[in-house]
Amino acid sequence: MEGIVTKSTGSWYRVITTKGHAVDCRLRGKLKIAGSKATNPVAVGDKVVFRMEDGNSTGIIEEILDRKNYIIRKATKLSRQTHVIAANIDQAVIIVTLALPRTSTGFIDRFLVTCEAYSIPACIIFNKLDLITTPGDKAKLEELSRMYTLIGYPCLSVSATEKTHTDQFDTLLKNKISLLAGHSGVGKSALINAIEPGFDLKVQAVSKMHKKGRHTTTFAEMFKLSNGGHIIDTPGIKEFGLVNFEAWELCHYFPEMRRFFNQCRYDNCTHYNEPGCRVKEEVSRGNIHIGRYENYLNILLGEDTRRSN
Ligand SMILES: Nc1nc2c(ncn2[C@@H]2O[C@H](COP(=O)(O)OP(=O)(O)O)[C@@H](O)[C@H]2O)c(=O)[nH]1
Ligand SMILES: [Mg+2]
Ligand SMILES: [Zn+2]
């Protein structure tokens, strides 16, 4: 039988069959060893072949079908082992807020880089539109929205509480498997509740969110929406990021910089302080947003994500 993994606890996997039945499965022993550098061989979104256990309502996963894509994080901060967060994702939807809490563009760009690296289309949802009231805030939202749209990331401004543009959010998720990401408190649960009242996900007061535990042992979960879409809710997305990459590769994950690839004086230009750099030239011309370039440099020079060799 075939199905899709919608939940995993590390040893048990909830598999939904093509007919919609839920079966809790374990892994065949041999499969566990095969999982290379990943700490978990099966992740949410994986399509698997399984058989029922004799005289039981539980199943055994026999085979994991090829993944279209997947997203990983380091198992622990310094480890070389990885943890597969989810597989077979159609799109990544990052939910952000300009205030309460403020999502930095550094966080957004790091997330987008990860999506580029794994070839997952990404879009940005600006939530809490009802709190954007001053001309300054409106201009800020407008600028960010325009910038990301021009780069190629569709943007949508919504308010979960006022239900502003939530119909467009619903349309966006229709018939797709979407990875939902965003800091705690940006309104992920509220937004899902707005389009799927039956879910009744717990909405938490922002003030209660400061106790951010280390979510290294929690797993992603997939939910089916009535519009035919699925959402993957991920805990602990702070560790999202590239696991290993070379300095010269990074600009490939910035679509607006990728355009100028191979147009610098040096082939292995990292666009940092090399002479004759086309990317820096385009930054000074205003064709590449200075904020994006700064975030590029932060990722390039940041010790946490760079390969340590
Ligand atoms: N003003 C305003 N508050 C919102 C909006 N969406 C969510 N919130 C509030 O933000 C807080 C966190 O929401 P929640 O959905 O739990 O965030 P999550 O951690 O991303 O799931 C709650 O107090 C919500 O009522 C919105 O569009 N406008
Ligand atoms: Mg929530
Ligand atoms: Zn360069």
C-alpha cells in the first residue's frame, strides 16, 4: 500500500493512504540504517510503501519513494548530522510581521536562501495588516513588498483578525503542499483558523511566547485543508538554513544577484571586497537592494552557516 507521512514522532509514523485512511507505521529495521547523514530517514511529506503487520492495525514502512525535494536543518548547532524537516513541498510560505513581533529581513532572506537552495518556490505573507496604520509603517510595508515581488517572491498582506485578504491566502494554499514558516507570534495559527475555522488551532498571546524552548526533538506535522491543500507546520524553524555551501555558491541563492553571475573580474568572486565586482556595481546603481546585499554579506561571513574548513 502507498501513503504519505503526515506526522512522525521519531519511531512511529502516521501514514495517510491514498484512500484517506490513517495507519500508524514503524520502519523496517533495514531502512533505519540506510539514512546517510540524516538523523531521521523518513520525514513528513514522504511518500512511502508499507504493509500491514500481521494481526495488527499497524504497518511497516518498506520503501520511501524518491523525494521531489526536502528541507533540512542541522541536527544540533555544531553537528554535521542533519534532520530532514519535510519532503515533497510544493511551496514555502513564510509568515512575517513588521511589528509585534518584528521579523527581520535577515531572517526572511536566510529563509529564502534555504528555499532557493532546495528549489522550493517561496512566497511572503505580511500579517497583522490592521496594525500598519502610520504613513511610515505603510511605506515600509510597501517597500518590502515591492522589493520581494520584483525579485520574484509573491507577497500578500493580510490580517488574520480582521480577515483582510484571507481569501487570497486560502487560494494560495489550494491543492498544494505548503510549508508554513514564521516566528512564534506572527499569527500562523490565527491565519489557519481564519481560513479553516474547524481547526481551532490554539492562538497564543504574544506575551506568553518568550519562553522559547529548544525544539530540537519536536517534529513537523502535516494538516489537510478543506480546499484540497496541505500545510506543514514546523516547530523550531530558527535552525533553518543551509547545511553546507561554498562562498561562491551563495549568490546563486539570491535571484537578483544570480543574473550577474560570471560578470565579475574573478570567476570565484564572492562579491565581498574583490575588485571588478559586477554585483557590487549593481548594488551601487540601485539594481540590487542594499538591504539584500547586506544580508547576503551577513550570511557569507556568518560563522554559523559557513562550512568550517
Ligand atoms: N492585530 C492582530 N493580531 C493578530 C493577527 N493575527 C494574529 N494576531 C495575534 O497574534 C498573537 C499570536 O498569534 P498566533 O496565531 O498564536 O501566532 P503563531 O505563534 O504564529 O501561531 C495572538 O495574540 C493573535 O491574536 C492579526 O492579523 N492582527
Ligand atoms: Mg501557532
Ligand atoms: Zn563579484
